[in-house]
Amino acid sequence: MSRSRYSRRLPAAALVAGLALAVSACGGEAADTAAPAASASSAQLDPNADLSKQSVTISVWDGYTPKELPQQVKEKLKTELKVTLHDTNETIMGKLTSGTDTGLDVAFVSGQYAQALNEAGLLEPIHPELVPNLANLFPEAKELSYDKGNVFSVPYTWGTTGICYRTDLLKTPPTSWNDLLDPPAEAKKKVTMMTTERWLALPAIKALGYSVNTRSDEEIAKVKEKLLAAKANLLAYDDTTFGERLKKGEAVMVEAWDGWCPAGEKNIDFVVPKEGSDLWVDTMVVLKSSKNKEAAHAFINYILDPQVHGWAASNILYSVPNKAAMDIVDADLKAKTPSLQMTPAQLLQGESIIDLGEDSQKFTRLATEVAAQQ
């Protein structure tokens, strides 16, 4: 099952430049100005709408929802559900910002992309009265900096980034991002880091004490120096197969999203370095162009049912921001899966990744220059 959410394609900003919108990986100040765009022209929705006369079309990553979801929704809501797939945020953003009618009602996108779509005026605000299961969310799920109060998005999964490592092949467990950037002798040439712009930069940014949302040219230059120095000790840049490399012993220490670290396997563990990390969130949004807004909200409400939302935690091994759902996840599975053990308070210690607008190009250049340097 594919759970890839990011890729090193065009930065998101480039995808929406024609709409005067910058959509790349993440950023801070703009988040506080994001909410008004969604609430400016909210549609009047009918809480008593006959959902059997509406249908819902969603776009989501492959493997991110149950294959039986259309049948489940039909049975529960009397609404036809069509599931379409996208492989990355960039793919769905290209579709949503193309100016054509996509026919989509609900899209699954990461938080910073939801922020950018909202700023472009492409999202319907969430109508809480139509989503009573919002009450199942942890209180912390309303404190996400790209959308405080869940004005235009509803969080589906959340997590962080850290170091996944072989406990039997390292003399000392890693505790710092510097352990990845300047590894001990037994780990040299057996370390991987990610290639996606913001996550390529993350270890060096945090090791230097900077914000994941830095816009400073001086700080980014120092990050570049640290990343270039680290290249000599790398096995590879790898966003997708680092878990397999760890299991084979080809790698002993890798940068990883928490849910992608095979920490349930023998001799593999995961740690968030002492300098801190990020907080990523994947969300559900309702498109302003949707002709089935009541059914779209009913769909989101259905997803937030504990039994339904709990599927995500149990099957894709990402924590979900739904207390009622996390409470019913199998205790044995939680015990062997670090990504399911993190509390909302722990996750919110990470910096939220938000849209950086045009400054995202700085990270694109950084990644290109680091990759090109021999």
C-alpha cells in the first residue's frame, strides 16, 4: 500500500502561481490570515438535505481509506461515493488549481496545502453543525497553526519526523539530529536522508536551532553548509525505501516519518531528536465548487466516527487526532508502534509545517544545490 504524501516535483507555489497563490511545503505568519478566505462567502447549507439525492467524489492517497468505504458510505448515508486517487500533494494541487471543474467534493491534502487552497478562495468553510463528530477530536486538533479552529479543514492523520535506526547495529542510540548528520564510525555510509525540500533541510535546521519555517537567507546558507558536509557520510537520499534498507541492514540510521519507520520489527526503533522536529497533518477539505456540500460534510462526519477513523491508525499506522478512535486501537499494536504512542501534547511540541509562499523557492534552490554538489 502506498502512503507517499510528498515528492520532489514542482514546489507547490509553482502550481498555483497563476492564481497568485504560493503553495509549497510550509509557513508561519500567513496561517493567521488564512481563515477569513473560507468564511467570506459561506454557502447556506440544509441540515435536513436528502443525502440520497446527492453523491460525493473524493480524491485521496492510495491505501489511505478502506477499500470498502464506498459500500460503507452507501449503507450509512444513502449516498453514492466515488473514490479517485492522487499520488502526491502536488498532483492533486495541480488538478484543484487548474481552473477546470474537477467534479470533486472532498480532497485529502496536507495542512499547508489546505492553507494555500483556502487563501485562493477554493474551499468551503467547514460547517460544524453538519459535522457533530468534530467533538471526537482532541482539543489540540483545534490548535493547528495553519488552520486554528478547523475553519476550513478537518485533520485526518498527524505525526512527526525523526530518526529510525537499528538498535543492534549502533553502539549508542541516536539522540540528536547531529547523530544523523555526522554519524559514528559504524554508521558512515549507512545513513539516509529525505529528498523532499523541507524534509531534506529539517535535520540541519533543527540541529542549528532554527525554525522549520525559516525564511532567513543567512540561516538557509548555514543549513546548506551543514547538509553539504553531511553528504560524505550518506548512503543515499531516500523518501520511500529507507524502511526496507533498515530491515536489510543496508542502512543503520535514517530520517523517517514516524508512521513509515518499521519500529515494530525486531531491532528497529524510532526517536524524535532532542532538538525537536516538525508536526505534519493530513486533512480533509470541502471544495467550494462542490455541488454536494451537505453530503460532503456528512462524509467527513462519517470518517470521524471512532470505528471508521480508527481504521486509519490501525492500518496505515499514523496517529489520528480523534480521541475516541485512538481509544479503541488495539493495545498490542500501540505497544509495538511508536507512531501510535505519541500524545497530542508531544506531537504539538513539533513545529507545524505551513505555507511559506514565494519563500518556498528558497528551499527548492537549497535542495537543488545540495543534490548537485559532488
